[in-house]
Amino acid sequence: MYKYDTYDQAMVDARVAEFRDQAQRRLEGKLTEDQFKPLRLQNGLYLQLHAYMLRVAVPYGTLSGAQMHMLGDIADKYDRGYGHFTTRQNIQYNWIKLEDAGDILADLATVEMHAIQTSGNCIRNISSDHYAGAAADELVDPRPYAELLRQWSSFHPEFLHLPRKFKIAVIASDTDRAAMRLHDIGIQIVQNAAGEIGAAFYVGGGMGRTPMIAPLIREFVPLDELVTYSEACLRVYNRYGRRDNKYKARIKILVHELGADEYKRQVEEEFALLRQQNIEPPLAELERIKAHFPDPEFKTGIATEADRSDPDFALWMDRNTHPHKQPGYVSLTISLKPVGGIPGDASADQIRLMAALAKEYSFDECRVTHAQNIVFAHVELGRLYELWQQLEAAGLGTPNLDRIDDIIACPGLDYCSLANARSIPVAQKISQRFAANGKGDELGQLKLKISGCINACGHHHAGHIGILGVDKKGTENYQLLLGGSEAEDCSLGKITGPGFSEDGIVDAVEKATDVYLAQREEGERFLDTYRRIGMEPFKEALYG
């Protein structure tokens, strides 16, 4: 993984000192909240319903054991003993005191971490495939390209005050594990007919109030123009983005209103000008970054199968592991979704345990996924059982990857000042319902996502089943959506009809799954059956 050089460390340390002074002036009353707000947002500090929330950047989701351990220590020292892993592959703490914020950032800086550009109208944390560098189906490891773009975008003077927040994802596989086309810019590393490696650019995706799937803007950008083309895309947006209306300020609105062809024309025009300015870092810089992402020192001649005699372990292995490019290894997902738990939450002790286990079993590296779980990318099959035993003992062995109880959920009205409804209790009740009725085992792959408001931090538009919390005349109400997907078969869910109460939405989810179980054909996922039979059978079951 990438290691700071002296410039990186100096940059982060300077920001810590700067923010410590800003926070102190706010505490002394020398800055008003209106004056302080843009300063704290630039450092990932939000003022939520009950306290400050700090969001920490985890670039492309990759963490060392030492960094993970520090996250656990921060949870104990400054929060209430837990952290919440997010759909941006970050972690956030929900009970932060302003007087502690500078100390937290200083602690993070000791392990090459920060909270810069995790909020505000800037380029946010760049996300990627959580199996990067391990998956057999990827063309290359996409993380060096994500790191190059992270360095380009950090403190970029032209893009620190964009019309709205801006999100980029980078993948290198035809299998999309990062919701790439639901980003402001989605980049897929590809190979052209001549065998050259480059990038396909998808621009104008996003969820929120007006969900859109990003169209393909350019099929192939050479690697020595990756930054230049990215800058062209941003410049056109920065020039025309709607600063007068935050609901129409995202790049998806600009691409939609201009049309993809006209947006592309203007980007190509800007691209031609930028080429003359020679802003692209030399390919030697990309090679320098790539050197930080070598393959681990994999063993050869090791066991290529695990002992599956324990049925509980065998079930977990079948559900929570992913094939690896190296014989004798596997990638595994640690579920942060125990039955009745809060999706994405982990205690300080669990975080530190995962840090220790990553060092022992996965080359001192772990990944945060956009589905709010943790991945160990490189684990020997012969040691998988002993690792699982330790995870299971710590409440981290739930075998539910991509099942109905592997729920993505935002913090909702329990914490967020923007939310209209609670997400956490709904997720807990659904998890408990399907654990009790036993239907979860029958359902197979079914991705359920919950948002507590239209901002869609829980990605409800992209759920095979999505739930959106709304305010209906002062009462929490929940809309049900069907047919979404964040993967390579990207689609947006559609609302079934009138909303439901908190308990009613749990019943509605079960009714929708009953339609699937009655109507599915051999080998079909819930999403496949929905696409084949359409909405009407589900509406009939839900509304009569």
C-alpha cells in the first residue's frame, strides 16, 4: 500500500496544526459557527443531531494493521467505543467533542491518515474495488491509478470549491464491485485492440434526489493522459455547474441537461487545450506509485483446499470468500452485519482484533468495502479455519455476504441532521425477521439497501430491494423500491407505490421476497426474477 513521503507527511501535519488553531478559536468564540463551518467541513467534521461527527479518509479502502489499530484506539479514546464504516470506504465517529478534534487528527497523522476532503464541495475520497490486487478477473491492480488521482486532487486549487461534492471510483475489471457507474466520474482501466492499457471514462452518475447512471464519455484515454482528461471533465463541470441551486448542482444534472454528446464535445475541447499546457505528471510518477503496490510474497506449494469438516465454517467459507488469483489463497469478507446489529458498526475491540488478524493472516492489510464490511484480500486456504474461529468468537463470523441481512444502511435519523426517518431500527428488524423465519437461506443473493432521506447515503436506488425513509406529515414513512443494481448490470430501483410504517416496511420486504420464491426460475436471483416478471406481481402482493 502507499506510504507517505516527507512531502505527504508535512502536508498532513501542517493541516493538523492549522485546524487545531481554527477549532480553538471557535471554542473561544473568536469564530462564529457560520465562519467555522467551511473550515471544519474541509477537515471532515460535521455537526450532527447530538454531537460532532468526524469522517476519516481511507483512500480506495486500503488500511494497514497499524492504521486499523489506531482507528480502534480513537473509538475508545474519543468516541463511545465504536466506529461506523461507510459506503465511501471510510470510517466515521458519531460522538466527537470539538476540543478533541485536533488531537484526533494528530493521532491519525502518526499512522499516515487524515480527514481531509471527506466533506465539503470538493473531490472526496476516491474509491475502488475491495478485491484489488487479488481478484483473478482484474486487468491490473486499479489502486495505483486511484492513488495518482488522489494525489492530483488533494488541495487542487481549482477544485476545492466545486458546485457540489464530487466522487470518483476506479476499477479494473468487467465485474463492477465499486458501483462505478453511480459516481460523478467512474473510471475503468481497460485494454484496447492494440494491447495498450488505458481508461474508459463514465461521467454523470449518482444517486440522491435525482439518480442517474453515468454514460460512457470516452472509451479509451491513454495512461499518460489520465490526469489531463480527468481535469478536463472537472473544468467543464466547475465552469457550468449550478451554484445557484444545490439540488441541481451535481455533474449528473449538467451532463443530463447538456446531453452526453455536448458534454463530451466540451470536454474534448478542454482536453485539447490542457494537452498543450503539459499538466500531466510523467509516467515515471505512476511507476513510482505502482512500486508501492507489489504483490505480497505469496507462498508456493501450500494447501489449495481448506478443511471443511466443520459445517458452520464450510457455510461461512461458501458465502464469505472470493476466489484469488494465486493458488492456495482466498479473499474473505468479514461481515459487520450480525443478526440484529447496526450495519457497518464495529467496536473498538473488534477493530483492533481485525488489525491484529490482518497482520497475522493477510500481509498486514485490510480493506473497507462500499457495502460496509471488511475484506482480508490475501489469506492462505490452509489457515482459513483458524482465522474463522477467531472471527466467530468475536462476533465477526456472520455468513451473509450479499444476502438479505447483509444490509447497507446510513445512520439515519438516529444521528443525521438531514435524515427524515430512522434506518438502523428498520435494518435490525429485517435482519431479525429473516433470521427467525429461515427464508434468508432460500433467497440467495439479494442486496437490500436503506436510506433515511433522499440524499441516498444508503444507496437505496441501487438495491435489489431499496428502502427510502421519508417524512409524511410528521410521521416516519418508508417507500419500497425494487430492481436496482450497483454492479455491471447497473439499474435504478423503482418505487412500488404508497409507503409503509416502520413495521409495515418489514412486512412488505417479506411479501416481496415471497413473490420471488414463488415465481423464480432455476438459477435466478431476486433481481433476475423481478426483471423477467416486472413490477405488477409484487404490487399485487403488497397492495392487493
